[in-house]
Amino acid sequence: MSGGSLRFVLGDQLDRAIAALRGLDAKTDVVFLCEVADETTYVPHHPKKIAFLFSAMRHLAAELEADGVTVDYIRLDARGNTGSFKGELERAVKRHRPERVVVTHPGEYRVLADMRTWSKALGIPVEIREDDRFFCALETFAAWAEGRKQLRMELFYRDMRKQTGYLMDAFGEPVGNRWNFDAENRKPIPRNVETPGPRRFEPDAITRDVLDLVRERFEPGFGDVEGFGFAVTAADARKALAHFVRHGLARFGDYQDAMRQDEDFLFHSILSHYMNAGLLRPREVCDAVQKAYDKGDVPLNAAEGYIRQVIGWREYVRGIYWMRMPDYARENRLGAKRDLPDFYWGTPTAMNCLARVIDQTRREAHSHHIQRLMITGNFALLIGVEPVQICAWYLAVYADAYDWVELPNTLGMVMFADGGYLGSKPYAAGGNYINKMSDFCGSCAYDVRKKAGPQACPFNYLYWNFLIENREVLRGNQRLARVYSTLDRMSDDRKTEIRQDSLRFMAGLKTDEAYAPPQVQRDLFGSVQTPSARKRKAAARTG
Ligand code: DLZ
Ligand code: SF4
């Protein structure tokens, strides 16, 4: 090529209109994509997530080639694959001798830190373009946040509604005269409701090749590629969007917080992995939802609830991530240090809610926000799992997880490890909440109505134990004032009982080295160590 630009597209930037491809000159430029071992192993990603990304990458490459664009695509098993973005880029630059490299701002801090070294290493300019798939530019978010004592998602969201015009009337007021219909979105799901499930797609030849590779290289892992049915092209992702808008959206609002043990998806859209990888633009998703509302096909609480997730929460966590990194990844204000229990990686647990949600995660590389926040997240919060370990778990097991979205959601929202920067109170809950929102408790070995003793639902005493253990940090939180007054009124005997039940329960949570679950420790730049490796290193240092 010599002279043109090398356009480097990462695995979660699979959008024909991505910034790095803009102004592409098909005569002189080469588009570059690479499958690299580092990205597949820095956390032990779910095999379906790896298969999804590799297949979508290969499909994008094929589409571009069919349009006459020169594509240099490095497969994971290509000879000489160095296993890293930087190594592969260096080899590509030697092959093509471009004048410059053009990339889009990545979704993870560790990749940005690496990217900033590329120009020097390669001896040519590396242009890092803003990722404009988002509604709110990072600079705009920083300007919005500046000078505010406390950030509030709701205020950011209102500004985004005004800016985008979604669900706004001709007078600049929110449609329905209210900004937020969340209070109407917490209905328990009635029995015998028919749910649509996500649209699934039969693997084509490209996907079948990828599935073979993933089976060989990444199984056994947490989950497998059996039943793989994700869309892997923008065209199919659009069909999945249309399917959701037609069959799921109308009831998404009412039941978005509900959980059912025999239903994996209820009325959720299962579109986040498409949006986060670049197959769907958030704007086209919101446009489709707005259109369905305008046509009278879906109620306002459904349209508003959905649009809020996309233009509000999703953009808000991204803004916080980039404003607060790299320090954010190290936050641990509650001083939590317990190892993640083995059952997160699939060993049995008698707690039915956790067993079901983890099993679904293993099968589908997906669970919905309340399953993540109030089951797996709530439990990790209550027993005090070290934030870096639970963050790595979420990053690994969910097909839609990248650091920009996973870290604030897990470290901030779930673990309250940022001291309330992202959310104003910890989302701690006992068994009552889970029982109200699901049908898990009916088939559980524990009794959700019992508060104490070996048969009692562990969430019931762990909830109070969490408040006792973190009293110093949390007692001043206004939103916890009522629960702390209740705790203060409890007899000493009752508090002792709570402590004893909790200690007994936690002593039984084994973290068995012999099983060697792929637990991970991630340092600032993303290198990962299993606990066994950590312990071996520590032993080597002391011995
Ligand atoms: C998650 C992932 C995986 C598993 N593999 C690759 C890969 O081989 N090549 C690639 O370009 N991207 C991959 N990704 C997505 C990257 O991890 C993601 O682009 C960065 O973390 C930046 O968000
Ligand atoms: Fe979960 Fe407790 Fe209900 Fe069992 S009884 S499913 S542990 S909330």
C-alpha cells in the first residue's frame, strides 16, 4: 500500500460508520482487524462472547471486502500471531507501510494507555478519533459534571432528553408531563404470561468456523457455544431490534424488574451486546422505540423506561468511567476483601436464586439488570467480595461487558465501592425483595420467611450483617437512616444471632484451590492473575 492510512478497527467497534473508517480511500487505505490472544484471556471470557465477536469481526471484514475495500484480517490461529494489539499492529505496519494509523477511541482504559504508546513504537502518527457512537461526547459529560457536588443520573438524563428530543412534546416538556415512570416499572410478573424471547439466528459457514475454533481453544470454560444464536451482522442485529420492538417492548416497562426461574429473557431486549459491539447504533434503537410509541404500539412507561437506559444510564456510566479512570478501578471504600465464591464459576449452591441466575449466565452469556444487581451483585455486596474480583467476573461472563460499562455498574452501583459517587445508596436487600420480584424462593432449600438459623434464607441475616459490618461508613447516609434506626432498636441478642448466622454461613463458603476456578485479579492495565498464580508468586517471593 505504502502512503495510505491503516484503519484499525477493534472488536467492539464493528460499525461501518465507525470514526476510524470515515474518509476511507479504497485505493490507498487498508482496514485492519485482528483476533489476539491477549484480548481473549485478560479475563476468561465466556466462549459465546468470544464466538460472537470473532464471527462479527469476520463478517464485517467480508462485507468491506465485498465492497472493494482492502482488508487485512489476522485470525487467532494465523501463523506468527503475536497475541497483542500492539504486536499485530507493528507487523501490519511492516506489511503495508502506511503513512499513518487511524483508530477509534477504545472502550477500555488499559487499551487507551497502550494505544498512546503506539505512535512512538511505530514511528508514524496514530490518530485516535473520538467514538461518536454515543450521544454525549466525553468532553460534554466532563463539562456537565464539573462543579457539581454530587452527580445525579436523573438530571443528566433530563438534559439528554432535551438534547435528543426523545419523548419530548412541542413545548419542550416531557411527554406525559413526567420525566420518569420507573415507579410503574416494578410489577411482579403474573403466571402464564407468554414471553417472546430474543430472535435467534442460525450459524452460517463463517460462524460455524468460529465455533469450531472457540470449541477447540476456549472450552471447557465457563459455558460453551452450544445453541449459539446471536446476530453477527448489523443487518441481523436490526432484525433482532425489530423483533423486540414488535414483541417485547410493550411489556418491557411493567415487568423489567421481574424474575422467573423458567424464563431467561422475559420482555428484555437482549440488544446490549449488539449496541456495545457496534452492530446497532444507540440512535437507531431509540428511534425505533420512539416510532413505536408515536404509532401507539407501546405505552409510555415502556418507551420511557427503555430510552432512559440507553440515553441516560448507559451514557452516564461511560462519562463517569472516563472521568474517573484509572483511579476508579482501585476504589474499595467498604474495604471488601473476600474471594469470590466458587459457585460463581458454576459449582453447586443451595441458594436457588443464585444457582438459577448463574446457570442462565453460563448458558446464555446474559442475564438482565435486576438479576445482575439484586442476585449476583447483591450477594457479592453482602458478603463483601473484593471489588476487583467481582468486576472481573462480570467482565468475563457477559457478552455485552467491556470495562467502560462493566466497571461503573459493578464497582459503583453493585458494590458501592466508590463511596456513593455513582449511586446514592448501596442496593442491599434481604430475601423479601427477591421473593417479591421472583419465583425463586418457592423451590429453594432455604426458607425465605425464616430470619435466623441454618434453614433461614442467608440473604435475611447477611443483609443486617452487612449494615452492622459497614456501620462506620454507611450510618451517615440519609437514605439508610430508617434501616439503621431499625437496627439500633434490635436487641443485642438478635444482633449476636445475626453475627453468628453470618459467620457460620461465610465459613462454609469454600474457595477451594483444588478446583481452581478461573478467578481473576486485574491490575490497572488489565493484566490478570488467578489466585493460585498470585499465591504461587507470593510463595516464591517469601520462599
Ligand atoms: C473482547 C474481545 C475479545 C475476546 N477478543 C478480541 C480480539 O481478538 N480482537 C479485538 O479487536 N477485540 C477483541 N475483543 C474486544 C476488545 O477487548 C475491545 O475492543 C477492547 O477491550 C476495547 O474496548
Ligand atoms: Fe434466594 Fe433466599 Fe429465596 Fe433461596 S430463599 S431463593 S436464597 S432469596
